[in-house]
Amino acid sequence: MNAVLVTFAILAFVFFWRLFTNFNCVQRLFHCFGPLAVLFQWYTFLFISLGYLLVRTFYDIVLFEYIKYDFLSHSNLIEEKDFIPDLSEEEREALRISPWLRIFSLAAPIAGMLAAIVVVEHVSAVVMASMRRAKMAGARLYWKMSTQVNMILLVIAMPLVFILMAMRAEIRIWAVMTGSAWIPYHEVSPPTTTWKVVRTLEMSTYTSDLELGNFFQYITIFAFGRLCVFYLKDAPAEYRKALKLAGLQGVYLYVIFGAVRSIGNLAVAVLGASEEYSYLSATLRDKTLAQIGPVFSVATLLCVYNMFVLGKMSDIRAHLGSANLKFQATRFLVLISQIQLQVLMGLCVGSKLYQAAQKLPPKYSGIVESWHLSTYRAQLMHAALLNFEGLF
């Protein structure tokens, strides 16, 4: 299953369905079915679809990684010398999953499922509370959420998309690090492809999975900015104008650069899967995206600061109520998801930081020599951490 394409199709459909169901005439038609009108709402489609994909992904992990491969203890195909042709000893070492990382990464999907349950419970509480308020006010279209509640639901949904795509990313990098990605080609003689191509395709899908989660995050943060402006609608016009034009510059800068970076990373992943366009992919990555990285890191910090300052305002806290905790978690995910992988990759063997640490006095360099974090292990750790971070 192409999870990236399916998830993107679901998000696109929900976006247009939300626009369609925003008309009162459509809602009146839905509410002819009484309580069943909730089944036709955009948020119902979104959470049922994402819930199905999440359960399906977790089922695949349980079936293969937990049961078939006995918690990855019987899937070290990379250790079989003739299983993958042309696999160097250096790469074999980089692909090995350490015992602690194996346990940590296998526990991550369980944490992700627990986080998903918390998100669904929170969404149900917000929807039911809004419905009860609408009924008490005498509204006939009580399953239609207000604009601000719609945006709150979008923000609450963000960790769910992150968890889903992090689980899918784990499956991809497990397939590379255990060598199971080569199983379909092992019995073919002569091989119809090479390990380099298979590895590149799997890692491209890993990147695409996480970038789709990031792209949804940018949409969510934009919704947060709109929500803040909406909650300050009773403020003087000049203050609201100042907020739109100056107070949310960190948020807007983050969204713009984030969207450009995600599109660029997706292009690199797609182009890199083809040998014909591998040079173009490398050029785009090294010449363009490498320049965006530092700016995007600054934009991330500025965005988190903007969100923190706005979240402390009494008007916004009063409107958000208990949902404010979820907005704080969103700020945390924004910061972690963008910086975490860069930090882990910076600690990898062969990185500039690692090479500098090797020059430390002997009593400290010994610690560095025992550090065996490869780029593959860093990427697996990043995907696993996102599941745990979604829970907290």
C-alpha cells in the first residue's frame, strides 16, 4: 500500500469535503437523518480514515515485526553473507540494529497507538461539547462545527497524522536495516535490480512519509495563526491588523519555508529513486535545501516563540480552555520534529561534530570511540521518538 499517496488523497478529499459541507443547505440535508448527520461531517471522515490506516499499519507491524520475525530477532538477513550481493562490510555494520534500539523502536508503535487513542478521545469530547452547546442555543444544524472549533479539531488531529507517518517510516527503515526489503529479489536470477536501487526506494519512501506529516503540520500551524486572530476579534482594529501583519511573522515564515522544504525534500526523494535523475536530486539537496536548512531552523524557533507568546494571552487561553494543553503539545512537536533529526545526524559517526570530538583528550575521546550511531540508526531513532513524543 502506498501510504503517502493514500494519506494525501484522504487529506485532499477531506479539505474539499469540508468546503462543500460548509454550506447550510448541505447541512440541512444531512440533518434530515437526525443523529446520523455526524457520519457525513468532514471530521468524521478524517478520523475514521486516519484511524483505519493507523490500525492497518499497527496490524502489519504486529504481524511481521512482532510475530513473523519474532520482534526482529530472526530477521537479520544482512548477516547472511550471500543474501544481498555487493553489500560491503562497512554498510553491513551501519545497518545493524543494536539491542537497545531494537527494543526501543519496537515499543514505539505501542506508544503511538496509545497517543492515537488519547487524540480520538479528545476529539470526541470537543465535538460532543460543541454539539451540546449548539442544541442548548436552539441551533438546528448542531453537528456543524463553528469555524474556531474546526480549526481546533485540525490542530488536535496533527499528532495523529504524525504518528501514522512515523509508523510507516519505521516499517521502511526496518526493511532496509534488516535486509527484508531484498526478499522479493533474492530468488530472481539474475537480479532484476540492485540493492542500491532497492535501498534508495525504501529510504525515499521513509522521507516521503515524514515529509507528509510535516506538510500537514504546516497547515495546522497556519490554522493556529488564523485561530489567534479570530479569538482577538473584539480587540481594536489596529491591534488585530498589527497581529496579522507583524505579530504572526514567525508563524507565517515557518509555514512558507516549511512548505518549500517539504516540497523540495519530496522532489529529492522522487528524483533520487531514479539513476537518470540522481545527479539532479543531489544538486537540489546540496545546493538548495542545504541553504534553506539554517533559515528554517531559525523560523522554527521564531514560530515556537510566537505560539508561546500568543498562547499566554488571556483572551486566547479563555477561548481554548482545556484544548490549550493540546496546543502546548503542538508547539512541542513543532520544535522537536524539525530539530531532532538534525541533532541525531550531527552525532553520527563521520559527522563534523564526531570528528571534532575525536580530537579531545584521551580520557574523553574514549567515549567518542564507543559511540556507534550510523545515519540509519539515527533515522530509525528519529521515527521511533516521534511515536513517543506524540504520546506526551
